[in-house]
Amino acid sequence: MRPTIEYIEKRFDEYNSQMFGGHLPRIPIKLSDARTFLGQFVSKIRTLPDGSREYYDFELRISTRISLPQRTIDDTIIHEMIHYFIHYNHLPDRTPHGPIFRSIMNGINASYGRNITISHRITPEEKSEAISRPIWHIIAVMHFNSPTKKIGIKVLPRNAQKVIAYCNHVSRSPEIDRIELYLHNDPYFNRYPTSATLRYHATTHSDLMPHLCGARLLTIHADTLAYAK
Ligand SMILES: [Zn+2]
């Protein structure tokens, strides 16, 4: 089939609510005659007065040059939506199909039985990245007091002082029952921005625990971090 704008918009809305929590605002969708890509996510970039960079003018393009199976078209739409999600949330991926992209892609493939790939535009650079060393994260897991028993997660910079300052600050909150620190290289955690601000991300026991398998528990000794035996 060759998709229409209406078809792509419908799929966009559907996958947005199913896979991205409905967080992605609609963006312009254009059909393209390109032979070099099936789909493309484009944006402009500007530098703000404080030196940070901002992406804007997002657009999603789908090529209709050749007729493709519906599944391939849908996988292409989701692939471009992952790019959009990463840009929209300012997630710091290292390359266009870096560890964060792959982590989200693998999660969607596993959860929704999709076959999204990066193969249609893999570069030698990305191939070497795929086998390069994994990223180690320091993960703080906050257990809240009853009755909520909420769980918060935070990926901290690998800097002992910042980790200690964060834990000291957070543990003073009467809402917090305890904080656990883990060291892990599961790509699942690439999706969380690394920062020492007090903001945390809400999660659930069942979402988080499978990914902490194989993590090393860290303990704080006065002013250093050490592995727990
Ligand atoms: Zn891509």
C-alpha cells in the first residue's frame, strides 16, 4: 500500500497513546517521493542565550515512492516517532540511533510484537557503536512510605559527592522510607536523563524490578561509594 496523510495521522494518534503515553503533540506530516529513505523525522535546531540547544519545527515525512506492506509502513511511522520522542524530551542520545533509541525500540518490539529496525540506514559508525562498551549508570531507587508505597527512580551522575548530596537531601523527606543505590549497565536505564536535580521519575515495582536483575547494590560509607558485598 501507499499511505495517505489521513492514514499516517490515524496511526500516529493510535501509537502515541499506546506506546508514548499520548505525550507527543501532533506534528505536520508530509508525503515524500524520496528513494533514499522510507521515513524521516526532521527538526530545526537553535542555540539559546544560555548556550543550550533547542529543537523546533518538527516534521514527519513518509516516502510513497514504492508500495510497501502495511506493517513496514507502520514500523516506519513508529521508528520516526521514537526520534520525535527523544527530541521532544531532550533525551541525550549519542547518535541518531544511539543507546536510548535502541532501548526504546527494543522495548516496543518486545511489548507490541513489532519489527522496528535501524537497518535501512545503518552506517559503519553505528555498527561499531552497537558492539562498543555498555554505559554504567548509578540508579537511585526511592521507596515511599505507606500507604502510597510509590517508587521513584533517578539516574545520577557518576560523581560520589553529587550522589551523596542527593541521597542526603532526599532522605530528609518524611515521605521517603528508604533509598537504594544500584550500579548497572542495562540499556533500559538509558532512557532516563542523568542529573543530580531533586526531580525523580515515578515507576512501579513490576516495571523496574526485572531491569535491576544483575545490578550491583551500592552502599554509602561516609564520603565514598562502595560495592556492597
Ligand atoms: Zn532513524
